Amino acid sequence: MKLIIAYPPLESEKGVPLLTQNRQFQWFNNPSYIYPLIPASAATLLAEKGYHIIWKDAIVEKESPQEFFKFCQLQQPDLIVMETKTPVVKLHWAITEKLKQLLPKTKIVLMGDHVTSFPQESLENSKADYILTGGDYDFLLLDLCNALKNKTELPKGIWYKEKNKIKNTGKFILSHNLDELPVIDRELTKANLYNIEYNIKVRPFAYTMVGRDCPYHKCRFCAWPILFPSFRTRSPENFLNEIGILIEKYKVKEIFDDTGTFPSGKWLEDFCKGMIEKGYNKKINFSCNMRVDYITEKTASLMKQAGFRLLKIGLESANQNTLDKINKGIRVEQIIEACQIAKKNNLEIHLTMIVGYPWETKNEALKTYKLAKKLMTSGLADVLQSTVLVPYPGTPLHTEALENDWFRFDPKSYERYDMSEPVLNAEDMSSEEVMNICNKIYKIFLSPRFILRRLSKLTSLDEIKFTLRGFKAVAGHLRDFAR
């Protein structure tokens, strides 16, 4: 059986689609192509089991629609598998129509948080044959292929069409042992194409994903609990084995782990000790996503010894009322304390924040800007990113927005969930003001105090290159939010 795991080209005057990091979606002027780890894991697992796998990311390869469709026709696959997201799901529906015209015998599979929330919708509006629900695309795709090959019962978590009727096999199950997965085949999945991340200091670098996806999984705006309602990790030993392969085989010098929140507690302690014992802490820089309430003096000190360079943390808002409403489970004071602890241990901090909460006033949104600026210009944080609040379908925030009539437009105008404009009405801000505050946050990078502090740290060629990449990214983001 031949499969194409595909990211078809999506053309828009808005820019390049950032689809492969499936937490948020945005059209980018200066795209940072993020390696799609779970689809890559799926490709590797199925190839190991004897399936013929073709990896085709036509977005990162900059192919035209004509080139993509011609490629699929030439390959004549049995299945084409596509990961989708709310802002582009309608584009993918249209692509399934075209693929079915060209390849009527090929089965088409869609996966992602949107179709997990509304599987029937995509089967009704597209020519897709199967919907994979839940986030374990790798295990479930293998089970689907085995069932099709052996003509046996479909696994749980599949929606499908049978004689023009839509059926499903029940709720998806996330009981898989992640240690059973093979180490991702980075040649098969063309990992070298995803080497444009601006926040990486030393190359070659690699993405990893040790957990699925966040142990907290209560934030009301986050779409990933739709895919991963429970948190699972690989063992520290299993993960250390992959890091060893990345160092020895691929000469990797920096790693960013894209787990929603990196594991803490005893897991983290065992992992850090393993990094030190194996000497990996002297061979690579390591960065990850981390909750602020996980950053203590003990953990920060150990992480620094283990080779950690940067922690990406969710500031989200400087207003305690908002942090409580979105169920973030942290206090504003903890954000500041976490930054202070990290800096004391020579760890860099990457802040993320959101603008456009429907209950926040303009002054409250500016309070977030002021806290971010204070942290950045004082040296307590190093990098930041700002996004517009998007109530992805299936999240508690989306349900709440429907109940409170917060939407600025038809909630099914999915193509407008792309951060080029606010989706929800804000308390006393126009859509232009929301976008301007996002822009204003990025302009913190251009403040004289921040620039002087950054220039004072330019002690190597790598630092200079890193800084230049960063300013290029900032210029792109300013255009992204100035449409």
C-alpha cells in the first residue's frame, strides 16, 4: 500500500501558511517552517511496518498546485493523508474535490483538531473518505491501513463514509505507549527542509516531541486538549536515546522540544541527570515550552546544568482576571518570579502573549504590553511573540463565545480565524486597535534600550547571525499584523 503524507500548497496573498505547528495558524511574510513531528512519526512508523511512504510538504518545497496535483497523479497512491486546521479546512475541502477528480480510487484522510471536533462537517463538505480523530495520528493511521489491507474492522476514532452514509467507530483511545514508536526517520520526512527557525542560535538543530501534550490541559483557548485530553510522555531513557542519535548521526547542536509543556517533577530530574551523565549537556543547547509555575530554583539550576538554553513560557496576559478566566492556573507575580529565577540561572526566556480577549479593555491589553516591555528591556526576558486570540472550534472558549455572542462575523467563516483580524469583539477596542497592540508588542524589539542590551551580548559570529535572523523575523511580524 502506497501513502502520501501531504501538506498541499495553499496559495494566498496573505503569505505563507504556518500549518505544521498545529497549535496556532497564521499566514507569515517570513515563514518559520516548523517540523510536523506527529505526522513525521506516522510516516516513520508506517514505513517500518512495510508501507510505501512518500513525504510531500508542498508548502515548504514551494510547489504550485499544478505541480502538487501532477505529482499525486504520477504516484497513484492508495491513500493521501493531510493534516488540517480551522482557517484552511475549506481550502482542504476544495483540494479533496480536485484530488478525487484526478484520482477517483485514492482514499483521502484528514486529521487535526478541527476535524476531531467536527468530523461529520468535513465528511459532508468534502470528498474525504476518512477522518482520524484524536492526536495519535501515527498509531491510528497504522491501524487504519492495517484494517484496509487486511479487510478487518476499523479501529476506534475513525469517521468514514459507507454507501453515502456517515458512520464512526466511536471515541478515540489514547492508551498507546509512546516508547514503542521508532525514532523519526529524518531523511524520509525531509527534516532538513525545516531549518528556518529564527529562535535557534546554533545549527544544525532539530525538533523533538517527548510528550503529548500538556499535563495541565485546562487553558480554555487551547486546541490541543481536543487532540490530547490526557498527558503521556516517553521515558527519559527513550528520549535520551533519540538525543544521542541526533547528536551522533545528524551532528545536531541545538534541540527545541515542541511538547506543549515539557514534563516536570521526577521525570525532569531523571532526564537532566541523564543529559549530564551522558555528556549531552556539553554537546547541545536544549530549549522547550514550560509553565511558569514549574520554574523553581531547583529545577532551573538543574536544567541549566543539563544544557538547557531557553524556556518558552505563556505570559498570555498581565491581568489576573484574564488569567483566571482562561483557567491558566498561574498568578501574574509567578510570571515575573519565573523570569527572575531563570535569569539567575542564566536561562533565556521566550514570552508568548495574546491580545483580543473579549472582556479586556484597551488599558488592560496595554498592561500586558507594558509588562512584556518591562521584562524585555530589563533583561528578564529575551524573546517574545504576540498573537490574536482565536477561539478554535471545539475549545471551551469557542463554546463560550457562541453563548455570549462575541463573534465579529459568522462563526463558520473559518477562513477568518487566521490572525489577520480579531475573531471576537473586544470590550472597548476596534479590530484595528487589537492589531495595533499586537504590532506594538513586536516593536518592543526596536526599543533603544532592548537593542543596546542585545548588542552588548554580541560576542560571537553565531550571536550576530542569531540577532540578524531575529530582526528579520520581527520585520515580518510587523507586516503580518499591519494588514
